[in-house]
Amino acid sequence: MIKLYMKQNAIRDALTPETIGLIDAVHRTGSMAAAARELGVVPSALTYRIRRVEDALDVLLFDRSSRQAKLTEAGRELVREGNRLLAELDQLANRVRRVATGWEPQLTLAVDSVVSRNTIMELCESFFALKPPTRLKFREEALSGTLQALTSGQADLAIGVVLESSASKLLQSTALGKIRFVYAVAPHHPLAKADQPITDDMMLAHRVVAVADSVQRGSGISVGLLGGQDVFTVPGMLAKLDAQMRGLGAGFLPEYLARPYIDAGRLVEKKVAQPPRVVSVSYAWRKTDGKALQWWLKQLESAKTRSALLER
């Protein structure tokens, strides 16, 4: 273990960004002497540095059988990967400098599956156009899992949450809007030609497609399920839409998501005996002065953006 540690230290001491630059210079100029002139160093010093790297790695980096300094296969790999690492170091330095100006290293969004993916991706596109130093992480959540991702510290901003009264006191939040749900089935589903309104007893006789709660602790919640009903559970709203168009079950879908397929004849909307299903959702966050979060909150202030998140 001690020998391995010493070996690793020897490699790190020899293989520095400066040394990678030296090896690349020899490769570009074609000789040790030309590289030494370009870099303004003594040829013997340059040769010594390259020998140290070869000894530490126990490989030959240059083929010395010809007058011109040619990289071996191992040398080409070192230059290729070394230049990539140098570029990453430059990017890291730029990122650190910009983070010091108030940008977060990473911002995590927890987005409920009822929210429009098209609009979220358009917002991500606009965010990346700023060339921020902040990495963006996207988490798709559902039901109480969307809020839990925020309260557990796994997300910085939650979009599409149904806030609990206790949680709203710990977080900052703003109403996003209301989502109207419609009951829809595939044209070949038995309920497609059933008399309306569809009663609970009629629903109970058929499989329902339900979105799984993404909550990681606790039992989560279920919406729209009747006791004893056969259930096909899927991970998100888009999967639920797909399942219902295939006739694998029935259920409520956000109207904005279902309407194009209803108009195209791929889904049939059915009136139900239950009261209209309208859900109020919000976006919530923990207070921070980070510039990335502030950018997202600024976008969400727009009524047009909020509408697009729930209607596209």
C-alpha cells in the first residue's frame, strides 16, 4: 500500500500541466531542440523532464530510433488526454471565477410530471444560452415526491407542487396556476361508447392508469383511485398518456396534454359523475441569493411562462 501511494505521488509530481505542454511542444515541433527553443529552456532540462514522466509511468513516450521525435502510441494517448485535461482545468478555473461572482455550482429542478416538458426544455435552452457556470440538474417527480425533493434538500426549485399547509411556512412559494383534468379513454376501450356520465361503479369495472408517487420516504399519495380497482402504475404523466392511448386503462389526464389527442381522435373524452377535477399547483424554493435560481424565478414571474407550463 505504501509503495502504491509513493508510485502515485511520483506520477503526479512528474505529470504536471507544464510537463504535458512540454511533451506537446516536442510533438508539434518535431524535435527536442526545436521545442526547447520555442519554450526558451535548455534542451537538457526538457529531456530530463520528459525522462521523469517516462520513468514514473514506466513507458516510452517518444520513438528515439529516428532523428525526428515521434510519439509512441502511449505518447499520443498522453498528449490527446493531457490536452483534454488541460482544457478542463481552464474551464474549471473559469467556472470557479464565475461562481465567486454569485453563481451556484449546481441548480437542481424538481419538476412534476404534470408540467409541460416542452416549456421546461425551452427555459433550459434559454438558461444555457447565458453560458452560466452553473450546472443544471433536472429531476422528474410526481405527486408528493415533487415537494419532498425540495424539503429534503435534493432540489433547489420545485415546479408544479401541491403545497401542504405545514410546508408552505418553511418555503417560499408562488401560485403557478390551475390544471383542469379530463377523463379520457382510447377509442377501442369499452368505456369509449358507454353512456355518460361515467359513474364510479362504471370506472371500478375497468383498469385505471395511475402515476406512481415519486416520494422516497413514506407511502406517498394516490389520486383518482377507487377501492378494489385494478391499477396499472406508470412513472409519469407522459407514460400515462401513452398507456391510455393504447387502451391499457382509463383515467384522468391534464386537459392541455390530452386535448390534441382528443381532437385527433386518438382519445375519447368522457363526462363523469364526479365533480370537475381542477388542481391548483405552485412553484416553491428555499431562499437564496444565487444568480441561477434568481434567473429561474424571474422567468416564472411571467404570466405567459406560467401559462405555457400548464397549457402546452
